Amino acid sequence: MTMRQTALTLFLCLLSLTAGAAAAPDWKPEKAIEIIVGVTPGGPNDTSARLLQKVMQDKRLVTVPVSVSNRAGANNALAWLYLNQHAGNAHFVAMTLPNIVTNRITGSHELSFADVTPLAQLNSESIVFAVKADSPIKTGGELIARLKANPAALSIAFSNIGSANHIGAGLVMKTAGLDVKKLKFVAFKGASEAVTALLGGHVDAVASSASTVTQQVQAGAFRLIAVAAAKRLAAYPTVPTWREQGVAAVFSNWRGVIGPKGMAAAQIAWWDDLLGRVVRTDEWTQEVAQYGWEAEYLNSAESRKFLERQHEELKVLLGELGLAK
């Protein structure tokens, strides 16, 4: 090989290395990361955020502090508006749930998934129906029967207008042949507030994610009467599905992560890498199983497609339930 050929070979190698370096993610956090939650503390979305924080810190996946802040209100929109005040700043992320899709459809708020940066889908969970342990209502069938006799006789609580809990409750009632517009639905800022209302006897039933009421069920304060799942939950094998009780309704809640609008490709790539590592840790896997959640990780590109599909599906469903504006 001549000197000219050797020099050319070295030049091409250096060029290749330079190109590879330029293509690699060139962003990493330089200050504290804030995970924003749009509901009150204690619910599964808040729990997901705090588990994310814990794994990031315990496994030393980041070298900066990580905090969780709760900014409840406007069906989660207050949290997402706060997030977008930090446009292009990847030190701020927020938890999502179906309201990121349904708010605009129901007219609750204009902000939607198209106004932020989807980063990941994390997990999902079936919707259950619970009453107080001393309630005369023993089954889902009894609940439906009483509502058919008098739609306003009983109140059903859930978190946020247009939430998965709201949609799940509406879907069950509509499938059972009830007029959802005549029912006494009560919306709270978070699932934990709905649970507190049932504990206090201020409502007759609650529709929520299964893990939201686990503590109350285990303590004997609540009784589960039905689950909106395709099959019985492993954590509650004695609780029948709605389908088993003559109501063919299945619906679940899902949770994800978004960043503010205007994030750069390198920032998205960093979060893709981080969240992909988080969901592969034993700690995350064990906690997800313990809460009875379904692990359904999707990266940023897949998450955007998922949200687009959800928009089309939920627009139809909410229209059928009379909740679309």
C-alpha cells in the first residue's frame, strides 16, 4: 500500500468515526429532572411516577436529582400546561393517561398529545367497580338492576371527566342498556379522592384502576363487585368480570410519559434509552407485577402512533357515550 493509499484509508476511518459521533445522542441532563403528575398523590398514575423516580435513582441511571410534583386540576391539563412552559427543556417530563387524548374530544381542554412530545407508554390496568363492605349491593348485576329501576338512585365516583375510569363506567352502563346521561356520575381530581369519598359514604360506588382500591379491599373496607376485563384478575380470582354478569364490556387504563413541546431529537433519544432501561430492571418488573399492572412499554415513536390510534378509537366511543363535543 502506498503512502497516499494509507493516508486516504486513515482519512476515511476518521471520517467514519466523526460521523458516528455526530449521530450519537449528544444530550444528557445537567440539572434536576422533574416528573409532573396531573392528579393528587396516591393514585396509580402518581405511583407510576414515583416508581420511575425510585428506579432512576436507586439504579443510578441518572447522575442528577429526580423529583415528583403533583399539579392536579383541569383533568390533568394544568400539569401539561406547566410542562409546556418549559418548551424544549428535557429536564421536565410528565405522566399521561387517557385524558391526554380525551380532553379535547370531550371539550374539557384544548391541550392534547399533539401539543407535547410523546416519550413512552409504560403500563395499563383493568377498571374495577367497588362498594363499601357494608353496602347492600353484593354484585355488579345488583348494581345494574338498581340503576335500571332508578338511574339516579346511586352515585358512582371516578377520577376526572373523560378519564379511563369515567369511560369504563360509561361503557359498562351503556352496554347494560342504561342511559348514561341520567346516571349520577361524580368526578374528582384524582382516584384517591374518589376512594376517600366512598370511604366516607358520600358516594355509593367507585370505578377505578384495580390497584387504587387494593389497600381498602385487603383491609375489608371495600368489596369488589365486578372487573371490566376479558378475564378475572389474578389478584382477585373470586371477582367476576362484567361479561360473566351479562354485560360484555371490557376497558382498561393506560399510563405513559411525555415531554414538553419542541424537544430535540437528541433529547428524545436520551429519554428513549433511559426509559427502555428502566422497564427492563428487575425492580420495575417486580413492582408492576405486584400492583397487577400490565407491562406494555412503547418507545417514543411507537407511543405517538399509539396515541393517534387511541384518538380515533376514543373519539368514536366517547361519541357513542354522549361525551364528545
